[in-house]
Amino acid sequence: MKKEKDAMGMPVSVEIVGAPADDPVFGEVFSYFDYVDRKFSTYRDESEISMINRNEIGMEDWSDDMKEIFSLSEKTKNETGGFFDIKKPDGKYDPSGIVKGWAIKNAAELLKRRGFKNFFVEAGGDIQTGGKSEKGEPWRIGIRNPFNMDEIVKVISVSGEGVATSGTYERGRHIYNPKSGTAPRDIVSLTVVGPDVYEADRFATAAFAMGKEGINLIEKARGLEGYMIDEKGIATMTSGFAAYAA
Amino acid sequence: MKKLLFSFLLITAFAFYVLFNSSKSVSLSLPSNGSSETSKSLSQGGDAQMHYFPADSGNTQPSGGMMSGQMGMMSRSYRDGTYTGDVVDAYFGNVQVSATVKNGKISDVQFLQYPADRRTSIEINMQAMPVLVQEAIQSQSSNVDIVSGATQTSQGFQQSLASALSKAR
């Protein structure tokens, strides 16, 4: 059974093989995403992150989830040589580059705790898979053509891995390089496959900010594979990526 | 004779234990040069893990970073003032901090001493990289279960819409 809903400012879909339509777990997952949005959305004036950015809450009063996100962000910043940084040039914090993967992973953990083994949770193009599809095969994931969103340019098969794609579409300044303060223009899309969507998301964010060098970050990182598309439509893949290609 | 042998084995086992523990990596990561906004993390023997950060100049509020562990320390009420901590041997060198309390709460922690540079950063050495396979992207006609990619409408539009709708609830 597959259900879709808008949450966290993006479409969210959850498919659970073998779960009936009225299974309460669907509501639990969507409620969880609403909770994440209320806490971490920089576009909500009343969110905890907005209050922190206005210096209205001292660190000792931050929620446990907020402290965890800041801690994970710091760790990611260190592991990526500073290319992942939730602190923006204006001095405000925007953890969206790590919250999405973290939240999807948590939602998947919720499904596992309820005993579900075959599922996927997808939010805004980032995905956590579990087991196999209804057909009994690994989940088939299509990478969107960054130049034409109706097309797919690559298909990969995964079972349990997480997949995250960072990208700029049209002229949007979605991710920028914390080191130079500008949006990378030489690449348009970078997809990372990792042991879970949290790992994939944080490294996709950091690697995309590096521009063309980003694929090397993924190549060097153990357990991650990547598919990068540049502004000319040339894709570069890490040495183990082909194993996922269907 | 047996006692002597047993004692020797015990001492050897202990020696291996000490050697094994001292060879465990202690991570100390410092930002690259030129950054005036630094945050440093220190691992002391695997127990307390405390993260500190300097305040922005002219701003005594915590500037960011995070606190983990020892939350009991953070939630108590303290007397206002600035306090200097002990110099602590942190394996790679000495660490000493000073804490500033304002309105009964810790508002800032500064490093007075920290160990000499031990960076952990990923170095991208282009010469050492293998040549990665490239291909021109092509539209695929396969059926898929899920699509990965940024959503079509711009991020700003979607987020703005979400925030407007949240006020409408």
C-alpha cells in the first residue's frame, strides 16, 4: 500500500508491502514529518530553529532533537573538511541539508520497529528503502533528468540502501559552497547511494557544494557510491556505482 | 613456579590492554586556516565529550555548535562571572577553558589552551584519484518504483507556500 502527502514543504510518499490502507502506521509517519517541519523549518517563524536564529532560546533549552541535529551537523562538517556547514553566510543556521535524510531514516526506523521489512519512505526525492518491492525484487529507483524533470536518465536497484540527490534546477540557489559562498554552477545533480538515507543525504549535500570535485569525495568515502551530472549533461560515476545500475 | 607464571601472564595481558587503549584514535578536528569562527571538539578518554565554541565578538549569546553530554552541568543555575578551568592533559596536549556566566546561565566558553594542530580533514588529491567512468546522460524508458531528484518547483516557492499554509491553519 502506498500513500502520499505533502509534509516538510515537499511531497512525501510511503509504500509498505503488505500493510492495509487503514494501518495506523501511515498516519504515524506523516505526523512525524509534520513534527520535523514544525521544529526545523526556517520558513516557519514559530519553529524552534527560527527562534534559535533570533537568539530567543539559549542552548540549554534546546530540544533533544535540535541538539542531536547540531551535533550531527558538526560531525559532518568535520568529516567533509568544512564543505558541509549549516551555518550560512548571514550567520543563521539552516540544517535542512541534514534534517531531511535524518527524518526519513527515523521514519524508516519507525516502520522497522512495527515489524515491516519491505517498504520505502521518500521525501523530496530522497529515499530510504527496506527489503524488496511487491514484485519480490529490489526497489527500482530512477534518477531524474536535471534538464527535463519528466525524464529519467538512470535506473538503479537497491534493497535496504538509502538514496539522496542534491541538485539545482532552473536558476534556483538550492545549495551553496560554504567556502566560497556561491552556488556551484558546474554540476547540476549529484546522487549518492549509501547504507542509509541519512549518510547519503549529508554527503550528497557536502559533495554537491564542492562542484565537480564532489564525486571524488564520494569515491573516497567508504560505503558510498555516486552519480554526478554536469552542466553539459555528462555523468561521472564512482567506481562501485555500476553495481547498482539496473 | 605456577604463581610466577600466572603473574607474568596477568602483567602481559594488562600491558596489551594498556597498549591497545592508548592506540585508539582520539579525534581532534580543527577547521582549516582563515576561519575566525572556530569550533573544536575534544574527546577525553572516551568519557565526557564536550564541544565548545567561541562567541561572536560583541555577542555574548552562544553562537552555535552544540552541547552533548554532561547536561546536568548546563541546566544548573550559576553565579554570574567568568571562571577559569583547570589545565587538563588531553593526550595530545593541554586543554584549558574559561566559562562565562550571565543571568545564571553559561553564555560562553572559550579555549585558553588547546593541543597543537591535529587535523582530520579529507584531502582530495587529484593525482591519486582513479579515472572515473563517464557517460552522456540518456533518457531511459524503464518502469521505476520511485524517482530521486530535486522537486520541480523551486525550493523557495515550496517552502514559502508551506509557511503561508501553516499560518492559515
